Amino acid sequence: MVIPTSFFISVLLLFAINPITEAGTHRKVVVSKLSHLDEEANALILSGWWSNQHNISNRCSWPGIHCNNAGSITEITSPPRKNYDSSLAKQGRSTGIDFSVFLNLVHLDLSEMGLYGFPKGLSSLNKLKFLNLSHNKLKDEPGSPSSLANLTQLLVLDISYNFIGGQIPNEFSMLERLVTLDLSSNLFSGTIPLIFSHMSNLIYMNLSSNQLTGDLTATTYANLTKLENLDLSQNGFSGLIPQEIGNLTNLLTLDLSLNNLVGPIPHQIGYLNRLTSLHLSSNSINGSIPSSLGLLTQLEVLTIKNNEVGGSIPSELENLVHLKVLDLSYNEILGVIPKWISNLTQLDDIRLSGNQICGYIPSTILVHISHVDLSTNKLIGSIPFQIGNLSYLDVSYNNLAGPIPEQIGYSNRLTFLHLDSNCFTGSIPSSIGLLTEMIMLTMGHNKINGSIPIEIDHLLHLGALDLSTNRLSGVIPSGLFVHLTFVDLSTNNLSGSIPSLIGKSVNHLDLSYNNLSGNIPEGIDSVQFYNLECNPFLNGDYHNCQSENLNNGHDKSLSTLGLVLIIVASILVSFGSIGIGICVLFARHRSRRLKSKAAKHGDLFSIWEYDGKIAFEDIVEATEDFDIRYCIGTGAYGSVYKAELPSGKTIALKKLHKTESENPSFYKSFCKEVEVLTQIRHRNIIRLYGYCLHNKCMFLVYEYLERGSLFCNLANEIEAQELNWSKRVNIIKGTSYALAYMHHHCTPPIVHRDITTSNILLNSELDACVSDFGTARLLDTDSSNLTILVGTYGYVAPELAYTINVTTKCDVYSFGVVALETMMGHHPGEFISRLSKPSTQNLMVKDVLDSRIPLPILEKDMQDVVLVMTLALACLSSDPKSRPSMEDVANDFLASNSPRHFSFSDVSIYQLMNQEIYVIGKN
């Protein structure tokens, strides 16, 4: 017969509670029913969680145990793991304890206890106010977690970081007193139930990292007016961000990131004036950043990365004086980096990478901010000389030029410096050697000359170095390869021998395309990947640089991908944070650009009306196989490159994205578009010189316009001041002439569908040319012209929200937006949305014009400005039928009709909307 261990424990417990007081006296032990306090003590012993504690009578002073004055346990907090008795604790983990004996329990914390199931008897704890079962292995079981709904006195419920699935129980509606609810990091699915509307006392709610779906129904949060922290991130929520979220005025933290949310950011979020953290990243949010976010004056963290947000950074964000982190990366942000960013003295981390930001880096932005990522934009100019205590700087993949400033070496906290894929010139400053904390340094694909400074040997923490595709000369410093893991010095003019000191940590070494000489050091055999091709003076078979060898080298590089992953894994183990940096570099590092072996003619290759014939090789060579250094813009369908041909002529190349070029249906539309565009001849439409469809490489050859887009000219403070009123009017006139030609003089008519200031290009004389026909549609009068919605948010006609019937009036609306933007100097989104309000209509025209240039004083300029504003407002009619045609607009510009008498300073928007000065469409 096997006697249970629990029997011995019970007997021992009885002796502990009722000891024999007389030595040597034999008494009969009477096993009576345990008292309430004895039951509590017995349960603690059975748990095995306090096996190191032997004095039962002193249980109220055990770690994590608190009692009331009567000695009844009121609080249990999981004890340190060192106190576990593994054999007994296993019973607790499998819910062997019956917690119903703890009748006075108010606080129960069993987090990180390795529990496999919900503890028994929890539903009987009717005094419980705090329950934490987080970081266990709980799963959804019959009756659990819905049984927790019986704990109606609960203020705090935390069952996060478990494996609980199914829908959030409707029974939770009974927990009306809850202040904190954390269900995060589980497997909950389905939609958010309406039960939360009953939890009006909630201050903290976290449903993140589950599998919840559906819309964020406004009624769910209607009564949660006390809520301070709301985290719904990492789910599958879809639809719009409800405007009603602006009613949660006590919110301090709002996290909706990593969902499938769409539509614009509601301006009502600006009502959350206590908000300190706003996370909207990794959704499909579009529109522009609402200016109302400038009302969030307590905001410290703002992240909107990985969305489709466009427009410029609103000036109202200058009011966010407490902002510490600003992340707008990987959106469609336009315009320049505002100078006022430097005024946000608390800002420590700014990330604007992966946008279409143009202009210069503000001179003082690098003074106070430690983490700066401006990569993959359209920035020009140089790196400012005013540099503070940076720890991270990434300006790669831009159009920056000039020397690398010596001052950059004085940022002794700098660990990551990415300057690659720009047009930097001059030499590498020796002050780089002062950056003793440096982990990764990338300067590849620039025009840097001089030698590699020997001071780089001093960077003992440096794990990755990329100086490839520059104009470096001289010898490689002898100690350069001692500590590094990743080295790329390829495609330079380096000479001398390969240093013999190659550290065991080097996993990737590329010295190809140089003038190295001498013997190959023995240590190179320990490098898992190395490339020494095309070093004509190096001993060994590394001389041949013909295209066949290039292709072989390329294949070799590709075949090492699996090996690289292994290398990265080993680096992570060996070097920690350095390894993380190397991982990033492998992802960033591009395969070598090979000289094209393509034939002169592909499947389709046609250039006409240009000085002499242009060979396919000329185009590839002029752009170095479409290197990003030559990229001057990126759109929805492709990237635009500037290329100077051997003849000295400059052209623009629009290379379509690979995904488009591989789509058979797009192939047909591409050919049809080319066929139609070849028939267009208009001075205000960008000129198409030719096209290529070659081995799935599709690009168009256009004339190159020096001044770039109207948008960037308006966004740049200096260039905007060059655009006086007569020039702006002329730009708008030219745009109207182009659209009138497309709509009324082409058969069939052409609808552009994406008229924006970004797609209006300017030549050296500031004449406008309509460009980017990637979304253009040919109107077939015998078809319905139904299509999917395309275009740029803020310019798309409102009727396309409820119909997909494309007409020329869609372009008319977009033209109206462009005209207003040109006159006002910024996107008129909010102005347009309030046009129906008397407060807007009563505005004076002079008060909405671009304040960066003086008001017009010449009579002709005043008349032209009033005419442009009148036409723009007419084009913005919500009813497409009420809008003028582009031919009407063009004719009004050509007619030069005299207006009714007016005083420019007294002209109101209302007068223009009612055409009290100019009557349009009567010519």
C-alpha cells in the first residue's frame, strides 16, 4: 500500500500546529477538522513554492505572503525560484492547489510560475482585486478564462504572455470595476466585443499581439473616458481609425501600430491633449499628417513609419516642444526638412528615411539630436559642419555632395555612420580615427578620393567597413583587417600588397577591381567569402576582367547567400551588437553592378528625334546600370534617372519597377501608352524621346528639365522666392494648356489621373511641363471607363470615393488643387475642406497667398492672381458637372478679358466663389 505524500504532510502540519507539550508523555493525537487558517497553511505547503520555509506559524512573514490582523492570508506573490521544490512545485504548475481556501485573498500574483492551467478555485475569491497570471503557459480551457468574470471586485487583471485563444469572453462585461486589463501576447481571435463599453473605469487596456480582427468600432470605446493607455497593436484590425477616438481625452499612450488600418489620420486625434506617445506605424494609413497633431503639446513619441502618408511635414509640429522621438520613415512624405526641427531641443531620435524629401539638411539639425536617419530620400547639398554628439547618422541613398566634414570625427559617441550612395567628394577625414565607438562605417558608391587613413586602425570596435566604388588610391593600411568582420574595398584604385594580418573574425572580404599586386597572404584561406577578381598585378589567376568572368563572379556572390546567413549567425554569437550591425550591412550591401552585355537592340528599342543614335549600352553606361546615385525621383510605377550621354546631352530615364515589367497585362498597357505618347507634341508636356523593352527592362527616355518639380521648388525657401506672381501664373497657364490639349485635342482623350505639383516639371525658363503618365488612361467613348482608384491623396476628385467612372473632370479637380497650392505655397487641404464654411469664405485673398513673396503690386499681376484663384475655386466644385472643362480654363487664360473693378486688398474668397470679378467659361 502506497501512502500519499500529502498524508505525511498533513500529519506533520498537525504536529506543527498542536505539538506535544509534555516530554515523555504519550498522548493520543486526535485528527480534527483543519481550521480556516490551517487550510491556508496546508495549501502553501502543498504548493512546493516555499519549500525552504519550515516555520508554519511564521508564514505571514514568508516572501510574498501578507496577512491581515487575524492571520489570514490576503496577498500571495510568486516567490523566488530558488525556493521551489521541483517535485511539489509541479503540482502547483498543473493547478493542484485549490485557491478557494484563501477566502480573504485580495492580491494574487503568480506571474512567471510556469503554470500550465488556470489555478483551481479562483472563481471563489470574491474579495480578489489584483490578479496577475502573466508569463505562464496557460491555454484556453473549458470554463476558463470566462470563469474569471466571477471576480467582480477585480481592479487589475493581467493574463498576458500566455497561449489563451478563442474570443474574448463576453462574461468579462461583469468586471465593471476593472482599472487595468492586459490580455496582450495571447492567441485571442475574432472582433473586439462590445463588453468594453461596460468597463467605464478602465485606465489601462492592452490587447496587443493577438489575432483580433475587424473594425475599431467607435461604440466599443464610447464610455472609456478614463482611459489613459490603449494598446491595440500587432493584430489584424482593419478599416478606418474612428474619429470618436478623439473623445478619449485622458489618453497618455495610444498604440495602433502593426495592423491593417487604412484611410487618413483623423484630425480629432489632436483633441488628445494629454497624449505623450502616439504609435500608428506599419498600417496602410494614407493622407497627410493633420496639422491638429500640433495641439499635442505633451507628446514625446510620434511614430507613423511604414504607411502611405504623403504631403509635407506640417509646420504645426513645431509646437511639440517635448518631443523626443519622431519616426515618419517609409512613407510618401514630400517637401523639405523643416528648419524648425532644430528648435525641438528635447528631440533625440529622428527618422525620415524612405520618403521623397528634397532640399538641404538644415544646418543645425545635427547639433542636439543623437540618432538621425535621413536615408533614401532626395536630399541635396552637403552634410552640415555643425555636428553635436551623434550616436547614429544615416544619410545614404540621397544626392548629397561635397566633402565629408572633419567635424564628424568629434562625435565620439558615433557608432553607426552610413554615407553610402551619394556624390561625396574629397578625402576621408583623418578625424574618423577618433570615433573609437564606431561599429559600422559605410561610404561606398561615392566619388571619394585620396587614401584610406591609417587612423581607421584605431577603431577597435569596428565590425563592418564599406568603401567600395569610390576613387580611393594608395595602399591598404597594414592593420585594417585585424578586427573587422565585413570589408568591401572593391572598385577603387588601391595599389600595393594585401596586408598579411587578417584577423580570424573576417568573414567577408572584397578587394576586387583594384590595382593590388604581390602575393596572396596565407591568412586569406580562413575567410569564408573573398573576392580578388580584376587585380591585374596580383599573383594568381585574378587578372581577367572580361564580361564572362564578371558574370561568374556575380554567380559566385549569389551562391554564397546561404553561407552569408551562417556567417551572420556566427557573428551574432561572437560580437553581439556588432553582429546586429553586420546583419544590417548584409541586407544593405548590393550585388556588384556588372557591365551590360546586352545587344544594341532588344525586343523593342526605339529612339527618335534626338541627336544621333543612342545605343542601349550608352544608356546603361551613363547610369552605371541604373545606379541609385543617378536617381532623381521615384514614383508609383518607376524611378527617374538623370543620364549624360557620350554626346554631352542630358536626358531623363524613367525605369519601371521590376514588378510592373514582369506583369503581362502591364506590358500591353506600356506598349499602348508609348504608342499614344509618341503622337503627343505640346510644349507643356514633357517630351518622350523613346523607349526600351529589353529583357524585361522597361524604361522611357524623356527630355531632362533642370529645375525639377514644382513641388520641390515651392518647398525650397530660396527657390520659392524666385517664383514671383507672374512666373507662378505662367506655370498654371502652361499646365492648363497641356491638359486642354490632352482632353480636347487627342483622339481618344487622355486623362492623366495624377496631376500634382510633383508631376509638374519646370525647365530652366520655369515653363511647366506635365509629366509622369504612369497612371494616364485613354478614354474610349464606347466603354464605361471604369477603373480602380489611382492618384495621389489630396489631389483626387471627391467623386472617386463613391464611383470608379473616370472622366476628364477628375483632372480638372486636381488642376484646381495644383493652382491653389501654387498660389498659397503649400498644399491647400484644410482650406479646401472648409470652403463651405462662412469663416473661410470671408477670408481675404491676400491673406491666403504665399507670404514668402510680396503681394502683387502691378495691376496685371493682381488681375492674373484673381483670375487664377477664381478658376481654381471653380475647378474644385464637388459636382463634376459644375466644373469648367480644361478648354474653358485655357480659353479664359487666353482671352485676357478685363475684370470688373476691384480693390485687391478687399477681394474675398466668397466673391471669387461667386465669380463677382471674373465670369469664367464665357469665351
